[in-house]
Amino acid sequence: MNIGFFDSGIGGLSVLREALMLMPNENYIYFADSDNAPYGTKTKEEVKKLTFNAVGFLNERGIKALVIACNTATSAAVRDLREAYDFPVIGMEPAVKPAVEKNNNGGKRVLVIATALTLKEEKFQNLISRFDAEHIVDMLPATKLVEFAEKFMFYGPEVSDYIKEIMPDNIDQYGTLVLGCTHFPLFRQALEENLPKEIDIIDGNRGTVNHLMDILKNNNLLSRSDKKGKVTFYKSGVEVKDQTLLKKYEKILYSRELKNP
């Protein structure tokens, strides 16, 4: 059976990329709801409805586990999805804990960038309450990066100008930047070039995939095949067969350096 991956758009490809490196023999179905992106500007109920529609679609095609490779959809719907389906449902969680642990005694602060909906949702606020006892975490919405990503604009003057525009003037007070949206690792090179070199940039993708692998192993669901698996792509319910678009997806999944396709 397949492992389902779902995101509001192409951001979840940054998580699938990690999965392909660690579990190349699995088969994957990737659902990008790009026709309805971005999710971060929608209401919680709108996001929940779109998420359930997408997961219902994936369920009909047979999946043994689901990764909600979208921080916004995770915040809005992961609890209800776990109640509705029997297969394991893995959500995203911004890497706040390791960021706080690293900076607590170093005199530096932590900056989390995500969509506006993710930042205001109860799930994220509870995460901050659990780990940020010293109140060193600041939050910054960066929804326009999602819009750039959906246009496959990961690099260039327009992206750099936006990064410079939204970053606080006192950026030197931060030791770590947490990427709280799966679209944002696609901008790692642009972020590195427009931020002080001393700032670490981290995301939760590898941790999510490690968690997925542990769950599959514990439930005896790991593929026993010695052959490379395949990935099937759907865009808002329609299988992607356009070769130009498939090549853009594959560049995100397999290229070492990511600029604009």
C-alpha cells in the first residue's frame, strides 16, 4: 500500500524529499491542493473542510499511513483526522523545542516564521507554552512565501526583497530561525543569503519522517520490497501527467540545490 502525503500545495514536497531519502522503497501518493492554496489565510473551518476532502480522496486510493505535510492543516485538523481514520496520521510540528534548548542559555532569541493561521492556532500556542518557559520565542507571519512557492519562485530579487521587508530590524538578537511551514525550506538558500550567517535555520521535516518511520516499523507496515518505490502526484484531485510540472516536482525532490525551476 501507499503512504499518503498531503499539503495545501507543493510545500510538502520538502517533507516527501526526506521520506524518499530514508525510505526509498515505499510507494507514495502526494496530494497538492494547489488550486486552493494558500491555506494560511483561510479560516480554521475552511482549512478543515479542504483537508478532510483531500484525505478522503487519498483514503479511497488505499493508504497505510498519512502525513499531513502542512503545518496549517495539522493545526486545524489533525486531531479530528485521527478520530476519523484507523491508519496512522502524522502531523507537522515546528521545531520549537530544539531551538529553545539551543538558545536558552546563550542569550539569543528564537524566531518562528509560519502562516498567520498556524501561529494563532491553539496547537501552536500550546507548543510555545510547553517549551518556552523563558519567553525567548517570537513569531512572524510570512504567508507571501507560500504564494511565491506556488509560482515556483524560490530565489531572486522579489523573494529577497520580501525576506528583508518582513524580518525585524534587530535580527541579530536571534540565534535560530524556525521554519514553521513546509513551503519555507524551499527558500533555505534565499534565507541564508539574506540573514546573518550566525543564525541557524531549522525545520521539523526530518523529525516528522523519523516519526513516520518509527510508526510504520512498530505497526509492521514498512515495505519489504527491495525495489525503488514510485510517487504518484495529484493536484487538487487530478492526477498530474503534465511533464513540465512533473519535472518541477522532481527537481524539488531530487536536486541538491534549489533555485527557480
